[in-house]
Amino acid sequence: MKLRIDKLPKTDEDLEEIQREVEGSHNEHHHGESDLESVLGELYVNYQNLDSKVKELEQENEKLKREVATLYKVISKAIVALTAENQEDKRKTLSEMLSLLNDDNR
């Protein structure tokens, strides 16, 4: 801590001035601690919000992965149905497609 008085105190006024400087710097230190606690508290709340959002996005990502997988399965069944030789194979494949779509909606 740097005091403005670079000489030894010779009077009571010098001592009072030094005391005021020390108390002022001490109050600034406590004010800084309060600011730091406030900033840390705000950072922690922001961290919790971000963590919550990450978990939410991960869940949404998993849901979308399952939906994309279902779409690929449905498309593959549609291709099989389009290339089927007879009506029975087409009905069977279309039934499988319908089953995939119904399973995905649950």
C-alpha cells in the first residue's frame, strides 16, 4: 500500500492524515471485495443458466438424431416399396413404414 506521505509524521495532524489514507484504502479494499463477490455471483448464475441450456440442447439433439434415423428408415422402406415386384411385397413394406412412423410418434 502506497501512502502519499513520504515523511515521518511529526504532528497529530500528520498522524490523522495517515490514518485517513489507511482507512480510505481499507474501505476501497472492502468495496473491491464486494464487487468481486457480486461479479462471482453473477458469473455463477450465468454458468448455471448455460449448463441448463447445454443439457436442454443435448436432449433436443438426441431427439433429433432419433427422428433423422427414423426418416432414413422410412426413405429406405419407400425405395423398397417402389422397387417391389408384386403388390404383396409393396403392402408389407408400406405397413412397415407405417409402423416406423407410428413408433416414432410415441
